[in-house]
Amino acid sequence: MSAPIGGRLARWPRPLQWFILILGAGVVGQVLDWLKVPAGAFLGPMFVAIFLGVNGIAIRLPRIAFGCAQGAVGLLVAHSMTMAVLLSLLQQWWLMLGVTVFTVLLSAIVGIGMIRIGGLDGSTAAWGTTPGAAAAMVAMAEDDGADSRVVATMQYVRVVCVVAAGALVSHWLGAHSTGGPTTAPPLAWNATLLVELLFNLLIIVVGLVAGRRISAGALLVPLFIGSALQVTGLLRVGLPLPLMELAYGVLGAYVGLRFDRQTVQYVAKRLPLMIGGALVLILLCAGFAWIVARWLHVDFLSLYLATSPGGLDAMAIIAVDTQSDVGLVLAMQTIRLFGVVLTGAYLARLVIRLTRPAVT
């Protein structure tokens, strides 16, 4: 009988191990993106890294690479904060705040249920059920000492369920596509764009330095600085698509390489519970959206997309394609995104504290 692949991989030269990881992550990530799988640039590298990690690969990504990827995610969140979003927030702040708080409470209830009924670890379930900002929650869970491997699985199982449910609900309600997807014009590099890129990278460096003293500072500092610069128009915040895909790939590979056989067995046994928890949260948010839509005489599809627990980009795309209220969807998803990022650590610890008596 041949030796297990894990033994062979561990003995292979380090450069060859890096080559296999980079090539596999790039190919699988691009295939998932081509198939329109949500967060394919994150999931592909994570799947490849999990396979290699389980089979004994010896390399690990440095912590500074993980911090840079966190900063890129912070800039991505900051990029969504525009003056139009702020104006929409001001006009309907009470509705958005109420919906955001209720959605977060629903996620906490589902998390508590998964701990008490499903036997999940309290910290992992608390971070894994947080609604939205999946990549950010994985990064913050890592900083908080939770098992980021299982948190990532729970978060992205929910992302896939949310996107699939959004497409099905749109079709069920008879919303038709307005046409093919639009594409951005080719990027023409010039001195201005290069300066903007350098400033964005500088913000990430500031986050790295602050991250040594502030919990999740590598993520939160770029988020705050970037949001302020984006809203005031002083800087166009964001990184080119190749760099963002690289950041997601680094996050995915960092998490994936931490998997071992024992962790994979743990996740596999609880995958039905994770899917069930995601579907329960989606149904609860949909029911709440239906009640609010009937009460305020608001378009149900727009409110459903706005209250869906995660997948801001995907929900915005569906809203545009179905001629829903894009401003409402983007504003409500954004305020929840910020709310979840800012309160994630507190909510996770609250869920852990509430379930501690039931955990032996």
C-alpha cells in the first residue's frame, strides 16, 4: 500500500508546496467565480488549502499576510459608504435601525439554539451566526480566539443559502431580469490612480500597526479611515479587483491551512445543523420583512433583499437586476454590515455568556 499523501506532501520541498497551493487556489477560485459562486475568490483557496492541510502540507501563511487581507476587507466595506447611502440612511433611519437590531437579535437567537440544541461550541456558534460581513467575521473571530475554520464554514454556508434563496424568491415573485450584466470599462492606469492606490495601501499599513494594540485593528482602522475619506470625497477608497481577489485568497488560504483531519470530521458531522441554522435565520428574516412590508406598504422583494442575513454585493446585484429599490437594499445591508462589524465582539461574548450555564 502506498504511503499516505500527507506524508509525501510534508516531505516535498517548500517551494513546491507553495507552488501547489498558489496554483490550486488560483485555478479553483477562478472556476468558482466563473460559476458565479458567492465569494468564490475566498472559497476556492480555502477548499484547496483545506485539502492540502488535511493531507499534511507543512507551509503556513505569515500573520502579516492575514493582517493585510483584513485591511483590504476593511477598505471594501468602506467603499460602500457613499453620500447617497448616508442620505438614504437619514431619510429612513428609524426603519433601518429597527430592522438591523431585530435581524441581529434573530441571529443571536439562532446562535443560542445551535449551542443548546446542536451542541456547537459557544464562541464558534456566536461568530458563525452573525448576520453579514462574512470575511470580516472570520477575521475578527480569529482575533477573538474562536475557531476561525468552523466560523468560516458556517458563514459561507449561510452566504450560499442567502444568495440561492434571494434568486428563488425573486423568481417566485415574478421579478424578471432587466438584461445581461454590465461590465466596467477597462482600467486605464495613470498617475492619479497610482497615487490613490498608494494611499489605500498606506491605510492598510496603518491598520497593521494599529492592529498590534487594538483588537481587530487591522480590519477596523482601515474601515474607519476609509469611510471618512470616501464620504468626504478626499480619496476614492478601494483596491483594484486583482488585489481584492488576492486578499480574499489569502484569507481563504490562511483559514484553510489551519484545518486538520479532526476539524474536517467535526465540520462534516455538523454540516446539516449549519445549513438548518442558516435556513431558519433566512426564514425568520423573510417573515419579519413580510410583516414590515404589509405594515408600511413597502415592496416586499426590496425589503426581503434588504433584510437577508448577508451577501451585500449579491443582494445589490439581484436588486438591480429585478428593478427593486436598490437604495433601500444597499443602505440597509450597509448599516447592518457596519453594525455587525462594530458590535460583533460584544454580541459574540453576550451569546457565550447567555449559554454558559448550558455548556458543561
